[in-house]
Amino acid sequence: MSDDHTHVQEFFTARAADWDRRFPDDGPAFAAAVAELGLRPGDRVLDAGCGTGRALTPLRAAVGPSGTVLGADLTPAMLRAAVRAGRDREGRLLLADVAALPLRAGSLDAVFAAGLIAHLPDPAANLRELARVVRPGGVLALFHPIGRAALAARQGRRITPDDLRAEPNLRPLLAASGWRMTSYADEDTRFLALAVREG
């Protein structure tokens, strides 16, 4: 396992047990972001870096009982927290790295990724891997329940011009990884970039 992976696992393992208690009011923001994916009953969707599975319930509601919901995360403690919260009933949980997903090419209609991009060791390669598992015309949502400025303030830092989530940086990164950005919102109450799988 790379040092990047070890760092991510250590960071989230230490926070898994009380993650949901720290952010109790994020549910409506997750549901609103999922709604913008435009999922239909029967669709197949992955929550990449699912953590405690907070997106799994709205994803299941969107795709219905005939759809497929997967949640993949690198940190076993986060997946255990998802099970304790009963969210494993909404979808299948996978202990998996988004750099090498155990999924067939083109097998998904959409990927939802909350807070993921800041933790990717190789964003271009990792976004290409997400593109690999999504059919052409499928959708990617890069989401955070608060915007970049609010998140930076919470963490006691400033936004810098090289911030990966800044639109001038994110748009070409997505384009080079097989995605075309279709919308971008960076507000105090949320960050949401939507992209369509090219091809």
C-alpha cells in the first residue's frame, strides 16, 4: 500500500466512529446532490469513497429496488460504521481502492463522489479509472456538503490558486480523464461539479 493510501486510511480510521455525529445536518445536501445526477429506476451507481455511506440512502431511493447501488471505500473502519448505521441494506459495500475498482468497464450509469477528490493520490489516473467503469454518457458528481471557502475556513487554511477543485483546474483535469464538465457550483452550502463520460 502506498504512503498516500496509508495516510488516508489513518486519517479516516481515527474519525470513523464519530463521523456521522460530527456532521449530523448533511443529509439534505447529499439528497439534493444525488437528485442532480438524474438517476432513473434500474440504474447502476457507485458511491466512490463512500465513507459511512451517507449517500447510499438517497442513491437507493433514486434507482429503486431494481437498481444497483455500490459503496466503495479504502478504509475498513468507515465501512464498519456504515454497517452499524444500517446503510449496508441500501447497497453493497466494497473494500476497494478507486485507483483499481473491481468492476467491469462500462458497467455503471453514474458515480457519486463526496469529498473524494482531495484525497486522491493521482487525481488524473483515478478519474480515468472512474471513467473506465462508467458507460459513455454516464454521469459523475464530485460533491462536498460545503463549498471550498467554507471548508478552508473550517480547516484553518486559505484557498490557493492550485486548488484542484477550482473550476479552471478541475475542468481540464476532468477533460483529460475522459469526462466533460456540464455544471459547476461552489457555494457556501455546497460544492458540486457534474460531468458526463465522453466516448
